[in-house]
Amino acid sequence: MPERLAETLMDLWTPLIILWITLPSCVYTAPMNQAHVLTTGSPLELSRQSEDMRILSRSKRGWVWNQMFVLEEFSGTEPILVGRLHTDLDPGSKKIKYILSGDGAGTIFQINDITGDIHAIKRLDREEKAEYTLTAQAVDFETNKPLEPPSEFIIKVQDINDNAPEFLNGPYHATVPEMSILGTSVTNVTATDADDPVYGNSAKLVYSILEGQPYFSIEPETAIIKTALPNMDREAKEEYLVVIQAKDMGGHSGGLSGTTTLTVTLTDVNDNPPKFAQSLYHFSVPEDVVLGTAIGRVKANDQDIGENAQSSYDIIDGDGTALFEITSDAQAQDGVIRLRKPLDFETKKSYTLKVEAANIHIDPRFSSRGPFKDTATVKIVVEDADEPPVFSSPTYLLEVHENAALNSVIGQVTARDPDITSSPIRFSIDRHTDLERQFNINADDGKITLATPLDRELSVWHNITIIATEIRNHSQISRVPVAIKVLDVNDNAPEFASEYEGFLCENGKPGQVIQTVSAMDKDDPKNGHFFLYSLLPEMVNNPNFTIKKNEDNSLSILAKHNGFNRQKQEVYLLPIVISDSGNPPLSSTSTLTIRVCGCSNDGVVQSCNVEAYVLPIGLSMGALIAILACIILLLVIVVLFVTLRRHKNEPLIIKDDEDLRENIIRYDDEGGGEEDTEAFDIATLQNPDGINGFLPRWGLPTQRWEERNAIQTGCV
Ligand SMILES: *[C@@H]1O[C@H](CO)[C@@H](O)[C@H](O)[C@H]1NC(C)=O
Ligand SMILES: *[C@@H]1O[C@H](CO)[C@@H](O)[C@H](O)[C@H]1NC(C)=O
């Protein structure tokens, strides 16, 4: 330590001396008549100074220099002399006193007011405060009167190397890829030194590595850390601790130093191929395993990590390439072997596969090290399983004519037990699919027979399910769909497609088409329907009508002459025989009703069948009933009238042989008077029947009115 201090002091003296030497050449602009001389340094310096002061006073210059220096961290027992104030005023008889004010005056810096010596009475720290601004003045010792204006000067604190370098951001972490070439830059670090960077070497840093060699190196000036070994392998060692030192004083002995740590992690590169843990894998699988089931897993290990360890798995060879597949599980980084197609123990009992694992992310730098893949052999043994019966076909389609005899065989299903044990099979019908018990099956040979009659016109398809059960193991069951199609037999005769009624115009011409009819047949012959129409044999020479078949399988009925008259005959019935083209053909007779009608000149039917056919057009049933009611009422009245008249012929009617109607009108006109009452009484008395409620003289007009009214409401 003492050695270091000495060195520091040497450094400090150098600038002071220089300042002293350059003193004369400094030009100062202090007040012209009065001048101070600030002196500083050791007694030696002060004596030299006084020499120069003489020169200065000669040139009448005021301040010689306005700054002083004081060493920081000085730790002597006595206050340290910083400098001396001196004015070249002629003291004359008066005594001069110096006064100091400003930064630290009195507390840090003390002045001897007679001699002007300034002492630092406290230890100073440049890093805390680098300079102090003070003011000096010369006053009269007794009166304290200023003898000159105050003058400002600065005391600078001189740096010593009292601060060690520091790594403020440490400890550090950095990464570098494994297998990097020598000299690959890793990171750089920075230390700071609080000492004065512009003065001396107190802040001049040099970096070095204390720990971490021979793997890493550091550039002394820039602190850039680089790899110092080529091809460092992450798989061998992943993490390195580097201790870095920064030393000030340019690294010379006696400087201060600071250290930090840097943790360097090697990052992975793909420098290792995958490698199967085993060269041979054995798996076994029951033959009835569900497709897609995982049969086994193979794994190729890879010393790398992350995507550099990822491999894709493939089946590259073997006798089971069509039946098995392998998928890569990125999570587990293994390969999963699955079944792709059904196995059959009875056909083939074992398979061999060659599987390959290949790295997905290859680094071309290392491809010369060989292929980044590996292969292994997988042996798969198929195990026998008790399998359910197998039908000879996955579905069956049977056809049967609808007139098939009961118990006749419709078709047959067959099934076998694929196992070596080969159990016999029993067949049955799933009755849920044959609720009407239309069919039976022979349990032993699978022959399906008809149990109840079929009707294609009722149901074309009977889709049933047949069950096959192994006799030796009833849990081994298979089911097969059997679609039974009912084929058509000509068992329905054709008939009119609807109820037809033809209308014939009285004034129509011979050959007029009265009606076109078509036929329908419930059967469904393969080649479609073809109908034959004919008149009954005895009608073949019908003088009134003839028939003509149309291309579209329909029939037109034509009039043969124009002599139809509805007075003579209103309705004709024409039976028509329709037969189909079945084998044998079936036929039936349908009768067409033809009405004779009056028509307009352009052939529009206007009235048929005297009355009934005047009204019908556009009249509802209700209207017809109303009309009918009118007629009945009319008839009742007529009958009543006739009866009454017979009973009261003399007194009532014959008086003046007047028109009854006139009488009635008269009564009506004068109604309500005595005569009226009289007339009523007389009538009642004279006619015993009047007691029954019939009031002849009253009643008649009333009834007549009702009658008119009824006709009006009913018939209009
Ligand atoms: C029966 O099966 C046949 C053939 O598969 C099909 O065409 C038909 O629609 C099925 N009928 C019914 C009623 O399911
Ligand atoms: C033809 O019409 C006449 C009257 O117009 C009738 O007398 C005769 O019976 C009809 N013939 C047949 C076969 O309907």
C-alpha cells in the first residue's frame, strides 16, 4: 500500500510542477492595480513562488492563477496546505487581513487571515465533489474595510485511484452454439471505474479471464469473449463458468480490479444421428384386433435435443408393408406401429418389417459424419382369436314371385367358422326384421322358405337379417342383411283409371269424341302396361258409338251419328272390356255412362236430361235441396187448397161468384174492422173444420203469400 500511495503522489506532482513552470506565460485579467498571488504546494514551491512574485509585481499583474489543487483522500494528521493568498497591495501602515468565503469556506478550507495560507481541514473525495469555488478578499485588519474587490478562485480536488472497476450488469449469461469454430464471439461485458477517466490511468481498464480457460478467451481492451477451443460438444459439457477480471491502471500491478462471472451455455446443433435402442423388436397381436390399433412402439434415441432430436419413422421393407403402418409421435419422439388391414391367423401367422428413423432437421455441416438415420427389424406374431362365423357374402339379394307357393325355397345363405376348430353353424331370422313372420329358415343349411303368401302390390321388399351362431360357442354371432324382392305376377285386371261420365251433344256431328278414358292396373309388368279395349261382343256392331285406341294407351269414345235426341233417350250405358298384356292376360268390364245434352253451336254443353241438367251446372247440393223443398211445399199447398175448396164450396165461394182472389184482397185492404171480426166468426161457425186451425178466409191469402215467398227464396 505505501508503495502505491507513493506512485499516486508522483502522478499528482507532475501536473503541479508543470503549472508552476507555465505560470509566467499565463495572462490574467485581474484588476490592474491590485493583484493577488495564489500559491500552492510544498514549502519548496512556495519559496520559488516568491521569486516569481517579484517578477509578477513588476509587471503589475493581479491574479497569478485562479485555481489550486488538493489531493483527494489525503489522510495525514495535520491539515494539508492547499495554497496561499497574497496581495501585492502596499500594506503601508495598515495591516491586511484575508477573508475566505464560498464552497466549504471555514468548514473544509481554513485560511490564516494574516499569512493567507489555505488549509484543507477535512478529507476530500473527488468522486463526491471534484471542485470548490471560493472567494477571497483583502480587508483592513482593523476596520474590516475591503481594500480591493473580492476575487473568485477554484480549488480542484486531484484524483487518486481510489475506485476499483465494477461490472454493473453482472453476473452474465450467454449462449453459443456447440461445435462453433475457434474464435466465435460469445458476448462482451463492460466494467466501469468511478475514477477520473481523463486524468491518469485510474480508469483505464484491462480485461482478463481468471477462470474458464482454455475454453474461452477475452480481448483485453474490448472485453469481447470468444471461444478458445473448436468443436465444443454440448453432449459432453453443456455449461461453462467464466470468471472475468477488469483491472485499472492499464492492468499494471498496483491497479484496482473487479471480477464478474459469465455463464456460457452451449446450444444444441444436430450433430448426432438417431439410434434405435434395439435392433430387433418383437410384438404380438391377436388377429381380430380393430384396425388402427397401436401394436407397438419403437424408439430411436438421439443425443440432441429439441427439433434436432426429431425423427420421422417409416416402414421401408418387409412382408407386412401393406398391412401395417408407422406414425411418428412428435411428443414421445417414437414411432407407433398400427394395423391398417385385417389380419387372418389362418392365412399368415407372422410378419417382418424393417423400420427406419431419420432425423427431420439435418445440419449439412455434419452430413459427412454419415446418414442421420437408423434402422431396426420388427417381428410381429399374429395370434389366433376365436372369430365369429363368416357369411359367404356380405349381403344377399333374393327374388321371389308373388305367387310363390308356401314353404317353397326362396334362397340360401351360407356361413362358416373361420377358426381352425371350425364349429358348425346354426341359422335363424332376426324376428325384429320379419315381424309378420313372412319367412322361415332352415337352421342347419340356411335355406329360406316362404311362410305366408306374398303380395307385391302390398310390399315389394322384405329386408330381413339372418343370424349365424357357432354351435360350440354361442357368443360367436354374425349377422347378414338379406333383401328379398317380390317379383310381379299378373294378378290384377285393368280397370278405368277413374269414374268417367260422357256428354254427347244433340247437335254434334258423327265422329265427335264423346269421352277419352284411360285404364290402370295395380300390377307392374317389366315392359310397362299395354291395354286392349273392346266393346262387348253383342255390342260390337253398336249403331250409336264406336271406340278408338290412342297411342298413349287411352281410349276415345266417338258418336257414330247425329241423330241423338234427349227426348228420345237421355242416357246410354256403354260397357267397355279392358284387358292387359299379362300372360295370361286379365280383363274386366267397365261401363261408361253417356248423357245426351243440348249444346251451343260451338259444342259447349248447355243442358242435359230435361230439368235435372239445366240446373246442375253451378248449383250446390244445398241449392238443390232448397228447390226440392219448394216443390214439396207447392204440392202440399195445392193438395190443401183442393181439399178446402171441396169442403166449403157453397158459403164461401159462391156468394157472388166472385173471384176468391178479389175477396181476399178486399179483406186485406180493410183488415182490422168489425166486418173483419164478423167474417172471421161466421167462417168459424159455418165451417166446423175451422176449429182444426184452418182459417179459410184468412188462411188462404197467408198461404199464398208464404208460397210466393218460398218460391222466391228457394228458387231465385
Ligand atoms: C331393401 O333393400 C333393397 C336393396 O338393398 C333396397 O333397395 C330397398 O330400398 C330396401 N327396402 C326397404 C323397405 O328397406
Ligand atoms: C241406339 O240408339 C237408339 C235410339 O237412339 C236405341 O233405340 C238403340 O237401342 C241404341 N242401340 C244400342 C245398341 O244402344
